[in-house]
Amino acid sequence: MEVVEKQEKALEAKIDVVANTFAKKAGYSTVPWFMLTWWLLWLYTGLTCLVMFLRPDFLNLTICTTALYMMFNTDRITKGRFRILVLGIFISIVYDLFWFYMKHAEYTAEPKIDGGGEVNIRKFSLMMSYASFLLRVILPMFIIIVFCGSSILEGFNGLCEDYLE
């Protein structure tokens, strides 16, 4: 356990240096973790809702609603729960990779069954799926960085205090 705590402290120091550098460039004295988490969560939730026009994406929706519940009930947030949320995001990334592999051709092809009426909805849902995936992976895993930053940094205890003050 001590080894994990030492590695966590080392990671905390690295994230803290980088995050504070960006915060100072943006005109903040410290990193506004709650605000970052709040707005990024709403963006993630909105994209997930847009994905669900045709594609069932209940894993990401469950992650989003759980995170929103936690943000609305700040007295119940713990580091462990945030870490489980981050684990859920990793699982959803693996699930999305599998889904893209299995369903990409189906969502881009023009099926003969519906006469092509749902082609645009299918393509829109696929495009939003890629946008959601990119938000979680390519923007270098920004959601995970913010959620991990919120959960492991010493500022975690102040995550909700900054908001409530």
C-alpha cells in the first residue's frame, strides 16, 4: 500500500505542476477542478445523448448520470468513488473500440431494409460516437485527467469546498 501511495504522490506532483502552469496561463491562481469537471461532464453527457439517437449507449449514459449525481451531491463524493468512475470510463473506451469494430460497416452502409430512410440518423449517431470517443481518448484523455486530478490531488478535499464557498 505504501508503494502505491508513493507512486500516487509522485503522479500528484507531476499533474499539479502541469495543471498549475495551465491555470496560471488562463488567469487562475489555482486549478478550478470543480468547474472543469462540471463543464466537461456536461459536454460528455450531451455527446452521449446525441449518440443515443440510434445507438444504445447505456454504459456511457450510466457513467454520466452517476457522475452528475456525485456532482449534485457533493457531500457524498469520495476518492474511491471518483476512481471507480475513472475505471468506468476506461471500460467504456474498451467497449467503444469493440463496438466500432463490430458496427462501423453497419452504420455506414445503406441498408436495403428501411429504404435508406435512417441512413442520415445512422451516420449522425456514428459521428457523435466518434466525437464522444475522441473527447475521452484523443484530447489526451482529458476527462480522465480531470476526474483523476479531482480524485488524487490534495485539492480533492477542496473540490467541493471551492464550489460551496
